[in-house]
Amino acid sequence: MSVVGFDLGNQSCYIALARAGGIETIANEYSDRCTPTCVSLGEKQRVMGVSAKNQMISNVKNTLHGFKRLLGRKFDDPLVQAEKVHLPYEVVKFQNGDAGIKANYLGDAEEFSIPQVVAMMLTKLKETAEANIGRKVVDCVLSVPNFYTDTERRALLDAAKISELNCLRLMNDTTAVALAYGIYKQDLPAPEEKPRNVIFVDMGHSALQVAACAFNKGKLKVLATSADPTLGGRDFDRVISNQFAEEFKKKYKIDAKSKPRALLRLLAESEKLKKQMSVNANLLPLNIECFMEDIDVSAKMKRADFEEMAADLLKRIEAPLRQVLADSKLKKEDVESVEIIGGSTRVPAVKEIIKKVFGKDPSTTLNQDEAVARGCALQCAILSPTFRVREFAITDVTAYPIKLTWKSSMEEESEMEVFSKNHQAPFSKMLTFYRQEPFDLEAVYIDPKSLPYPNPYIGRFTINKVTPNPQGESSKVKVKIRVNIHGVLTLPSASMVEKLPEQPEGEVNGPEPMETDQTEDQKKTEAGEEQNADKQNEQQANPEQNQEAAMETDQTEAPKTENDDDAARATPEEEKKENTDAKNGEKKAEPQSKKSKKQVKMIDLPIDIHVNRFTTGQINLAVEKEGKMIMQDKQEKDRIDSKNSVEEYVYDMRNKLYERYEKFISEKDRETFSKLLDDTENWLYEDGEDEKKQVYIDKLASLKKLGNPVVNRYQEDELRPKAFEEFGSALQQVRKVLDLYAQKDEKYDHIPEEDMKKVEKALKEKQKWYDTKLNAQNQLAPHQNPAVMSDQILTEKKNLETVCNPIINKPKPKVEPPKDDKKEEKKEGESGDAKPEGAATQPEQEQQPQQQQQQQPQQESKSQEDMDLD
Ligand code: ATP
Ligand code: MG
């Protein structure tokens, strides 16, 4: 299982991995830990991240950025319309009204849904992580703005599915940061003590997010969140570039806003200047060469000017800060620290406002850029069975109040708030209705004005197969409603409660054990939610005792821990399927009170879910398309790599032909080869610039046909003397043994003569081979092909040793000891060779399983890595 956290920012992404040593933020192929949220579609491939950003100006209409803001939105959405104006690529309306993107890919105009484009970016992050870990990445935790609504969250989950990632949790940016902050703190108050309250402020490129959190030892509770979803660093960039555009109009009579390329360049330079102004209050220059119509432009700005121009934006920062204080019911004095993260909190004026509102200097305990990704990786490690992380319970909140509406049988509209603003999440509630037939529940956000999304609709849930009870009256229908681990509203189950006739005591004939929701939930406990066991309390929900449409919480069935894994249940169809599949069949159940003899039957009801989400078919198509694009990218990469190999070979060979390889090629051949290399270089820039992979492979092969013998001669020249030397000393050694044998040396007097004759013969043959080859080689110039190869020499040496060594190394026979039975026995016992089978070897064999057993626990403990958090 991969343990990865991805921070998908509006401008930049970060990737963090959990390793045994702790959390590590990893770098991309450019050794940069920041990967721009940018996708560039090209004629032959698409690129993402740094390479895509590099094409922003050259491939302006097909380089996509700022798309995260369009996720889960309709084309007619006012936000999409407002964004569209600033985007150099084409935003289009899909048949279902969704916003999409039209761009040229592989030479044709193509339309892509926003989840598809986000998936392209996720593919890049996934591949970067895979390159770093060296294995496949599937499981991950993804960051999400804390203000995202249900539809936006579902769209991001769709994007994760398309990139074949298993998102274990969509984690609010600010909650991820709070986790990254709290889990390392050793001095948090004990659980029963007053918590430590910390405010987190994340101002990024396009949004401002705030959270108030309470920490106790091993526990993080988000008290409230707030946001300004349309206030970020890019708004500062626009203020600065607007000012310069006006100046250029007057000074140079050029309209920067009339050309997307020019505007992008101006925005990029304005952003650079903004960053410089964060550390320098002096007047600073902005210069752009050949800006428009070959005009070089220049202007100046200082921090004070910027603050004045951005005054309206800066003023907007206060509201969400004050809101979070009010919603969390914290006073300024209750806040122990204010932690800032996100690039835009580096602006001094932003820090000043934060200080003014909370009455204390903001702290930068965390890495401002990487904290979100690190928090996500920590959450992934907590959810992963392969890591042991310090116990840390996380309770988040819902950002907006949610109500359910339904029609009574009299066709009257009824409604009820099910989740208030800043309600604890994840959280399940059990609602009870009295109905005779299937009915719909509609979930909507209560306060559309407070919603940064034009449509408060969340979804419609149809509870099917509801029938009157056997007495012909309304049946009791229990519906579980839940804000799940992703912050998404779901309806995991519905069941009809049917009372069975009462039975006298003692005659209860083995009723099936009651499967309350509690036990059912426990079975399905999701790793991440397990730790939040205390979060899912039952709640009294304004019962409406109308026979037709009564709604109440049921105190007997308070869910404790529950799995509502939307990651596994990707689409409405899948949700529906799971709801029906899992609940086929009826359950006989007994009320929890043991004294009661009443029996009830729980009949699970299928639910139809209608939410804004891709269908399984759409997801499958998108997965297929993404797979094709990945394949295309790979093929193109291979093609480019083949081309680069030809280029590299040309440069490498041309240099070496006149240095290292000079004497290993004749002058005439060198000239011919050199010319061929020059021609190939020209070809690469002309006719061969855009060829198929095989053409480059063939070209390289034809060059190597000439080059390889040269390289070979050079290499042989290095290896051959050593090989001859080794062979020579082997011959020498055999000759020495033969001499000693001739002198009747007692070391070899046990070797039979006929054996020594074989040695003598072999020596003679090999010595002859050696002399002939050495002589032939000495006649040759270095640029001529060698008379003998080094590996041939080593083979001959080996052949000599194969014949001679067994003979000349034959051990002398041992001298027979005097005959003595006892001693003999002992001797045999001591001798390794003569060891009687059984007795001596037995204990060793017996030890083996013991050793294996001892190894077992070590292996087990290895499979679970302890993560070092300190
Ligand atoms: P979001 O959180 O809105 O989705 P993001 O996570 O991509 O976006 P960050 O990476 O946190 O955003 O911040 C990027 C923003 O911070 C950019 O607007 C960038 O210009 C700004 N920024 C970065 N460094 C500085 C600095 N030194 N001074 C001013 N602004 C800065
Ligand atoms: Mg961010």
C-alpha cells in the first residue's frame, strides 16, 4: 500500500510520502518540490507540471491552468463565467450544462471534462511519487479546499478515479495542516484539560481558508472553518498587472490586455515583483523585453503603492478571520497561537491584518508550502495498516448547514436540518419515517447566500420497496444519513422495521441475533474512522409525529463506528448497487432489551441515488481515455529518447574520435566517420527532426556499425595486456609444478606419472597458443582488428586450469594411524567427513525449525513500519 499525500493547489502541487523515518516531501524530475498545476496539450503528447508551465506562453491556447476552480461547476455558473475571462484557453458548455475545456490535442480539437483535466494532473503527481518510491501508487489522501461543496468534492473523487487513484480521504486543507501541526506536539494538554486552541490561516493562490482547532493529547477537533474562496495571491497579481497595463497604455500606447500572451507575461512578472515586495519595501523595477510590438517596457512599484492598490482585497481578509472566531465561540485570549501557511501569507500586509484580528504575531511553525501535503501523508499513514503512527483522533466539521426535504403523502413539503454549520464530521444520523410507499428525500444546503456555489442542491435519494405493514398501516422506515470521511453527504442505508407477533417468554425460538447498525457498522469499520469512534453520537432530530411523515432519531440505534467508503463506491450506480446488494434478504431482529419478547424484522430497502457525479460508464470511458493518453505520452517519450540517443552518440563519438579513439581508427576511416557524424547531426535538425522511433533506432545502429569496432579496439587494448599477464602467470605456475615433479619433490610424489603427462601436454599446447597469439598481436597496429580477444585469452587460461588443477592440487593421502579401536572411534567423531549420519547431524537439524520460529516474529514486525514522528 502506498502512503502518499497530495496537495492539489490552484497554482502548485506538493507530494509527501510517509517513510519509516517520517514524512518526506519529494521532488519532481526537475528536483523541484513544487509542481505547477498545469497541463499542456500538444501535437504529439501532453505534458504536466514544470514542462507544461514552460509552454504557457508558446502553447498559450492549449496550456491549461487555473482549472481547479472549474471543478464540479456548470458552464453558466457565474464563477465559471468570471474565470473564463482570465483564461487563455477555451471553456465550453457540455450537453449536460457542465463546464468543459476545448483544446487541440494530437492535432485535433478535443473536449475534456474538468475532472479529466484534474485527473491528468493527478496522473503526473502519481507518476512522480511512483518514480520516487519505485513502485505503484494507488492509495492516497488528497487535499481539498475546506469550502468545497458536495458536488465539487464528488467531482474531485471522480478525477481521482479517472487517474486510478484510491483516495482514502479528501482532507480539508486546513485540517491537514492542523494534523501536521498537532501530531508532533509533545506538550498538548491532557484529554481532560482545557484544550489548546490554534487558528490556522491558509492564503494560497486563489483562496483564503481559516480553521479554529482545539488540541488535546492525541486529539484534534476542528471547531469551525471559514473561507473567502475568491481571495488569493492571484488577485494581488491582477491588481499589480492592471496598474502596469494602464501605465503601458499611456507610456507606450500598447494594450497588454488585448493579447493573451502579453497578459500572461505581465502577470508572471507582476507576481515576481509581488514576491520581491514581500521582502523589500523600496521602489523596485519591472522590465520586460520585447513585450509587445517589439517594445521593451519598464515600470516601478513599491510595497506601499501595492498595499494602497490592494486595500480593498486586504480588507476582505478580516471577515473570515472574525467569522471563525465567532463560529468557534473563541475569544482572542483563548487562542494560543495563529499559524500561517500558503504562499500569500508571506505578504507583510496580510500578516499585519492577521495580527490585528487575533492580537498576536502569526507563527510559521510549519513549512508554509508543504504543510498541506505533509498533513495528507500523515493521514494516509494513520489510515494505512502498514504504518504505526502515534494515536491521533481527528474530528472535522461540515462547512455548510444541510437540510432534507420530502413530501408527505398529502403532498405537503416538509423539511428538517440534518447537519448544522460546523457540525462534527464524519457523522451519521438515523432518521425514522412512517410511510406506506416509496418516497424521495432531497438534500440541499440551507443557506444559499452563504454558499460559494450557485446551486444549493446536493442530491435526491429514493427509498424504494416501502410497503404498508401487515396491519395495512404505515411502516416504520429507518434511514441513515451521513457526512462521510470525504465531507460528502451519503445515504448509506434504509430499512423497514416490521413488528412480528409477540411470543410468550421462553418461546422465543432462537431468533437470529439482532444485527443493529452498531454491529453492522463495526464490521465495516473504516481504518480512518475507527479512531473517531467518539464522534458518532446519536442525535435527537426534531421528531415529527405525523403518522404519514414522521421523522425522529432512534435512540436504540446509535451508530458507533461506521464505514461509508465512497472511495470504493465510486458512482451513484455503485452506491446504489452496494445498497441493494448488501441488503438483500431480510433480517429478523429483536429489540435490544432482553426482557422484551417483541420481535422485529428489518427489511433492507434499495436506495436510488441521484447526485451530481459521473456514472460508472462515464468514469470507465474517462479511465480508458486517460490510459490511452498515458500510453501516447510514453510512446512519444520513447521516440524522443531514441532521437536523443542518436544526438548523444554523435556528440560523444565526434569528441572521442580525435582523443581517446584516435589511434584505434585509421586516418581515412576517421575522416569518413567524422563526416557521417556531421551529416547525421544536420539530418537531426532538418529531415530527421520529426521521425518515427524506428528510424532513429536504425540510424543509431548504422552509426554504431562503424563506431563499435573502434570502441572495441580501444577497450581490447585496455583489457588484453591484463589477460595475457594472467594467462602467462598461470602457465608459469604449471611449469613450476612440473619442474618440482621432475625433481621428485615430495609434495607431488603421490601424483601418478600418466597424470603428469596430461599436464605437460596441456602446458605445451597452451604455451604454443599463447606465443602464437602474442606474436600475431604484436605485429598489428592499434587501428587494426586484434588478433585475439581478451575473453578468448581468459577462456584458454580457464581450459588450462580445468585440465591441470585437479591433478596438481590433488591432496596427498593421509597417513594411517596406529590401530586402536577407541581412538579410531574418537577420530571418526572428530572428522567432518567421517561423521556418522544421524547422531552428530541430528541436533543441527532439530535446531532449524527453532531458528525459523525465532525469525518469524521479526518478519512480522518488519511488515509494519514504525514511523518516527519526532
Ligand atoms: P490554493 O491554495 O489557492 O489552491 P496554492 O495552494 O497553489 O493555491 P500556494 O502555493 O499556497 O497556493 O500559494 C501560491 C501563492 O502565493 C501565489 O499567488 C504566489 O504568488 C504567492 N506567494 C508565494 N510566495 C510569495 C511571497 N514571497 N510573497 C507574496 N506572495 C507569495
Ligand atoms: Mg493551497
